[in-house]
Amino acid sequence: MNSPLTSALGESVGRKTTKMIMPVILFMYFICYLDRVNISYAALQLNADIGLSETAYGFGAGIFFVAYVMFQVPANVMLTKVGPKRWMGGLLATWGLLAALMSTIQSPAHFFILRFFLGVAEAGFFPAMIFYLTLWFPIARRGRITAIAIAAAPLSGLIGGPLSTWLMESTHGLLGLRGWQSMFIIEAIPAILLGIWCIYKLPERPATVTWLTQSEKSWLINELDTEASAIEQTRNSGGILRTIFSPLVLALGLVYLAIEFGEYALAFFLPTIVESLNVDYALGLSISQIGLIAAIPSLAGAAAMILWGRHSDRTQERTWHIAGPSLLGAVAIVGAGYSNNIVVAVVAFSVTAAAIFSAVPIFWQLPSRYLTGVASAAGIAMVNAMGNFSGLLGPSITGALKDLTGTYRSGLWVMGAFLVLAAVGTVAISRMATVPDPGSVAPQGALDPGAPTAPHH
């Protein structure tokens, strides 16, 4: 059987599904990530307005992920009952309403409560998105496709940072609202509207669309079914609980936690780090200028993510495409703490962002190769839940260390240590289990430590 990447029919299907599915998915995840992290820009005004310390802000930013972790697995068991488009659409609309309510924050306690419920609403979306992509794209194409989807994360910094800070300045005083209040309301509206559209218009599966020919539908459905059957035969999960607590799933979750630790620490603190550099070097930057500077690492991350995802797909190598960037990011983030001017610091943060965002989409090729059906949704949810626990650890530890030491340097060292853990863990996982060859009918190994290790991951 020809590879989907070399088959003429496969290429035709790939072009069409990418064109019709990915712009919507990209926009959905962009909104998701923006509504999750725009608190980092609001903090430039919000912290002083309601009396938040760095420690309290870090905890409030991170408590989102307590709810996110708690509700992740049950939310994605529901995914298989409700269906992807209704589930994702409902979640979008719900968190949009909660994001708008962030404009009503009046105290630290109020901040904590709303961030928690925002985490409840967003808990099911990312695993649902990853599961949805497995319904449309064969294994050999998922590296680049997942990279496109996850590119929304750095894009939310690249576009969302300047947008958020511009809204805070330009709408300050509108209807008697502070800039951060109007920013929350305006950025919540797209989530509500897109969620309603998704429920009624997002295609569920290839068989339901009119923009694929019958032969293209048959080819894609057969390709996906063949891959799912091969995985199912080799990876008998034995049920949801056995799947989510298997050594492999737990190890994957730990690696994802280590990668995401640095991402979320930067996402929630980079604007305030730039503001501290602004004060240290008396640069006189406005809020909008801080937003533009904080967006530069996101630009590096978006570009590196797409290019690295393509390279990994071409070589079909996964392990070192995750471990290598993780080690590079560890060195860069520690170096950022010892920079003597803002230019060097921004370059170091940009290298770190490029490294982290390059590793994330490659990482997500690993869990989706071992599980199918309900087990797939639950296993992916467990990995994502563990990884996103770093959303509490990263901001909380970074904020507490800043209050304790008066500098962000110690927090950057902790970020570097977690990235080293990610690299070591990825290599260890490659010794635990093999990854199916996309061109084969069935996986070559098993979840058996004694099974032979495939040459590429």
C-alpha cells in the first residue's frame, strides 16, 4: 500500500481536508489559547487595581489548570457520547461567556473563582481537537497537521499580545470600563459566536462532507480504519482505567508536563518580565510597546513549529525532534536570566519559545499512535491533564520565587530544569514502547519493555 504522502489520491485528500478543516481548527484553538492567557496582559493593570501580589497572580493564573486537570478525563469520555462538533462548539460558547465575566473581577477571591470555572469549560477542548484530527488525517500526515493546529498557541502571543494591549489602551474608559475589562469582553465574543457555528456547521466525519469525491471518501475512510484496526490489534487497552493509568500514558503525561511548564510560565509572565526590564533599563515603554516586544518570541515559536513539524514528518523521526529542542530551550531560558540588555533577553526568550513550540506538536504524535476509540479519547485526555498541571506549577512557582527573591532568575532556572526532564523522559519513553511505522499494516512492537525498539519515533 502506498504511503498517504506519496499516493496521488492521498495527496488530493490531504490538500482538501487541510484546506477545509484546518483554518477552523486553527481559529478555534487561537481563541481558546487567547482567552486562557490574556490575563497575562490584563495583569499590567489588573494586579494593581485589585491588589494582587505576584504570588497571588501566579496562583490565580494557575488555578485554571486545577479545574482543567480535574475535569479533563470525564469531559472527554463525554466526547464519544456527544460527538466532536457539538462538544467542541458547546465548550467554546461556554468559556466565551465565562471569559466575558472576567471583566467583573473585583477581588483576588473573585479572580480565583472565575479562573477555576474557565478551566472547567476549557478542560475538554484540546483532547477533543486532537481526537477530531485523528478522524480526518492518517498517521503520516499528523505531524504537520498537529503543528498547524498548535501553532495557534504562539500565534495567540504574536497577534493576541499586541491586540490585547492595544485594546487595553484604546478602549480604556469606554462605557466607564477599565482597559482590561473591555479587553476581556471584546475577546470573548468570537468564542461565543464560533461555538454556535461549530454546533451546526462543523463537519463530523469524512462521510458527511460534499467537498470530497466518493473515491476520496472511500480512500480516506479505509486508510483510517486500517490504521485503527492495526493499532487495536496490537495495543489492546483493556478498558479506560487500565489505559489512563498505564506506565506509557503516565510517562507521556510527565514529559508533557515538563515541556508545558516552560510554556505556561512564559505565557503568563513574559509581559511582566518585559515590564520589569522596562523599569530596570528605564526604557519608557508603553503598554502597547510591551505587548509588541512580548510577541517576538511567539513569532519565533510559530515559524519553528511549522518547519520542525514538516521536518519530523519527512524523516518520520520523533524522539530527537522532541528531546533536542527541549535541551536547547533549557540552555536559552537560563541564559535569559543573565542577559545584560533587553535585546539579548528577547533573543534568548525567542530561542526558548521556538524550542518549546517545536517540541509540542511532535510530542502529540506519540499518544495518538497507541490508542483508538474511547481509549484514545481518555488516554489523550489523561496525558493532556497531567501536562496541564504545569499550568498551575509554572505560574505559581515563578510568581512565588519572584516575590521571594525579587528577581525572575531563579524561576528561569526551574524552567530549564523541567525542559531537561522533558528531554530525558522522551528518550526513556523511546525505550519503553515502539511507534507504528505509518507505511506498515501493523505496529512493529508492543507495550512491552522487552520489545525491540523501532529506529524512528
